[in-house]
Amino acid sequence: MLIKVFGSAVFGIEATTITVEVNIDKGVGYHLVGLPDNAVRESSFRISAALNNNNYKLPGKKIIINMAPADIRKEGAAYDLTLAMGILTASNQIKSTNINEYIIMGELSLDGSLQPIRGVLPMAIKAREEGFKYFILPKENAKEAAIVSDLGVLGVENIMEVINHFNEDKKIEPTIVDTRAEFYKKIDFPEFDFSDVKGQESIKRCMEIAAAGGHNIILIGPPGSGKTMLAKRLPSILPPMTLHEALETTKIHSVVGKTKNEGLMYQRPFRSPHHTISNVALVGGGQYPKPGEISLSHNGVLFLDELPEFKRDVLEVMRQPLEDRDVTISRAKFTVTYPCSFMLVASMNPSPSGFFNDPNSPMTSTPQEMQRYLSKISGPLLDRIDIHIEVTPVPFEKLSEERKGESSVEIRKRVTASREIQAKRFEEFENIHYNAQMNVKQIRKFCKLSDESLTLLKTAMEKLNLSARAYDRILKVARTIADLANEEAISPDHIAEAIQYRSLDRDGWLG
């Protein structure tokens, strides 16, 4: 008897429906075709043990299973349940007239219980698009799949629940999640707050501008000046994610199995990889490409602590994704594109010893050592960072103050108001939501300068020997400063403040 059941495969962050054809005929043998990997091939042993331990069995006949389309590689153990239900239906051990209305996925243990799988959200979205009515999957993944409306999500703990459901002995209750209600109820504030930071008012101002316009920022200062502390608090002043952003972010984390049965992600991601990271781990890749840290930071913050300690080639692979806000990974047989619209926050010491130009420190570095240290970061990469700011150690008087600083909630209100102005400005553009995403065309349209501002910028460009890209960055930051002040026109004051945030472009910075 020939039976068709349906599963799903994920490529990039999109899913493809897989048709599993099971044919049972006279003879002996178990033949699995359709480009399965080793984990899929091994499924016969897991299925056999799971069925035997639940008083069912693999039929002692010739079983041929084809996984179509045959040119797409099927990987992982998530097809165990799909194959098992196909075999049981084809051998008349269960009777189901409507199994073709279901997407079935799950990894079997030898006792028949189900293990969680990855990529559930893209699978559920595809199932709804293709008109499937139900999605059977492990209970731990049900909340995530239930984000998708108009799809019956049936979470199960073991194979017997699925068998009883199709035999109509006991129907599985669907998992229902009111996505919008859950999303708006769960929006809250991270544990780190700017009120914990003593002093550093100018740096806080920089962080506010960076958050308001989505600008990349680099913090330069000696050890203990508060660079990491400030960076960790940046997500607390970013505007809450929109429902669309939350879905997009959850899809990426779902593909790598990092959603942990939480359903929709509510907080903006904050990723802080160690400086020993490889370029594949950072941008994504592998034999079967998976998202890297830059994609896991999508709609959030990527924090690179001690930037010059990262391998130069690792930093260089970020150039194109920082500009294009997506990364394309090509292999001989296919190409996948992952979104990576993130805020880059980097920190570094100004010299190998960390105490450049500090009169209180006996540790100094020669100009040659300084040059060698800073040359690890290329000019083109620094060009892509909008704001460079020097962080100085906090004096004892500030540290010992009882008075708390401005809280993240207050700063976030100003940032959110600024983002709303930007959202209205860019509503006619599909993929542009804040100032940092502007391309040259939009910069020319929305960053018009008065004669006085132009003269000031021209002088700065000539004195600091800035590149054309740095010119655009200054205009973007000035636009954000004007938005925070709720002013339509960019004034010379806004330009002057934006120029001030290009520390690494200034002649004589190396002393």
C-alpha cells in the first residue's frame, strides 16, 4: 500500500514541505531514498525500538520510503515521527483518512517519547501557507509553532498520543496562544539599568544617540573605565521590538534551536562572542549553512569586547554585512541569505597596556606599539562605525556619590519618540526604519544642510581628512541628534556634535 505523509525542511530561515512516500510490498528490506543524511538513515533503528516498546512493529515486508523533492538534502532526526506514522498508516496498523492534512515532525527516543526539534516557526509558517490544517510536533515546541494563527498546533509527548489521535481513541487538544496579547503583556525591561552608572554623562549621551538612530558605536578607554558596563545597558534603552521584528528574530533563533519553548522572543537580542570566534561562527556558514552571531543579533546588539583582540580576517568579513544588513552564504548546490540588521557596539583599550596618555600609570606604550595595536582594525571597518567616543575613568567623587543617574526608562522614552519620528519619515520605504539604515539617496533627501552647516562640515572634512563614507556617517548622526531635539532642520550645533564623535579620525589622536 502507498501512503503519503508530510514533513518540513528548513533552508536559511525558510521552510520547504517534504513529501514522504511510504510503499509496503511483498519481499524483505528497508530502503530509504531521497538524499537523507546519516541521522535520517539511522531513523529505522529508533523507529523500530519505539514501535516495539509501544506494542507496535515494523512490518516484515519490503518497505520503500522516498523523501521528495529528492534533490534537497534531508538532515537531522526530526523526520523520525513522520516516517513512523507513514509506516504505520501504510501497514494498516492505524487508520487515518485525513493524514494528508497534517505536517508531522519529531525526533523519537527508543521508548517512543519525543525530543524537541529546531526550526519550528518557519515550518509552521510554511504549513499555513500551503493550506495544511494541523501540525503535530513535540510538546516543547508547541508554544513556538502556536504563534502562527489559523493552524491547529498539536503538541505531543510520545508516539502513542499520535497513534491514539489518528485511531480516534483520544484526540490531541490544540495549543492556542494569543500572540498579540502575549507579546504586549511580556514587554518589560532588562535587568541592567543606566541608573547604575555613576558619572559618564557624555558617554550616556552618545549611547542615547546611538540607540535613537540605530548607529554603530565604538568605546575607547582604559581598563575599568566602564566600557562593558555601558554596553550591557544599551539594550535597556532601545525601543521595544515590534511584532514583525519579534517574529523575524524568533525565526532565526528557531533555526538554531535557541528559543527554548518560550514561543515568541520579546527582548532584543544581545550577543557578546569571545574574541577567539572564527569567521564562520561570526557571519554564519558551515557545510549546511547556519546563522552566525551577526544574524542572531538581528534587531538587537552585537557587542565585540576588546576589538583589536579579534583576528583581523574575522573583523573584515563583517564589512559587507554592516553595509547591506544581510549576509549571503553560497555553496556549490545552494545559496542562503540571512538578515543581520544589528547595532555593532565595540570596545577597545587605546593601547596595548591600556593606559595611553594616563599620567598616573607607569605602563606606557611606544608610538610603534600603539600603531601596531590599532592597525589590527582597518580603516574601512572604522568607517562603518558611526560614533567613536573616548571613555575616561570615573573620578572617586562621582563613584562615591549617593545620587542615582537617569534611569533607562526615562532615556528610552526619548529614544522611542525619536524612532517614531524616523518611522514616519521612512514609511514609504520598505526596509528602512531608522536613520542608520539610510542609503545615499535618502541622506541627500533628508539631511539637507544650511550654508553655515556646509562650511563647518567642509572645514572638518579637510582638517580630519575624512572619507566620503565618514561624511555620510556624520550626516546620519546629525540627523538623529536633530530628531532627539525634535527639530526638522539640521543646525550647525548638530553637525558640530556629530563631528565630535569621530575620535579615531582626528589627527594627533595617537599623541
